Amino acid sequence: MLLRCQELREPIVAFQRKYKQQQRVDKEFSSGDDEGQHYSPVLDALSDDDWLEVDELINFLKVPYDLCKALEGNNSVSGFGSL
């Protein structure tokens, strides 16, 4: 899932940017009566530091992932077979 997140980084960032812009426009035209009552995905947006952590986690998990693939027992994929 992290690899897919990394692959889709640009569309995710573009979506978050567009959503933030839309929130600003909606906020300008709203009455302000329902402020703070609804969930805002803008608060869950990934920052640049979060993306760096995703990259670090992917690099950290690459070795165990590769080992697991090598030992999973499919000789045609790993070339090793099962233990």
C-alpha cells in the first residue's frame, strides 16, 4: 500500500491542493454557523515531511519484503523454492 501511495503521490498532492482551494472559496461564501461541526479532510493532508517519512518507511521495509519474496516458495518467481 505504501508503494502505491508513493506511485500516486502527484495525483494525491494535486487533489489535496485543489480541495484546499475549494475549501477557501466555500469558506468565503458560508455563513460560519456550522464552523467546527464537520470533518475536514484538509486537516489530514500529507505534508512534505509526511512524504519523506513514507519514503523512509518504504526503504526500511524493502529488505524484509525482498527476503519474504525470496522465501515464499514459488521457484518460478524467486528462484529458491521453499525452505
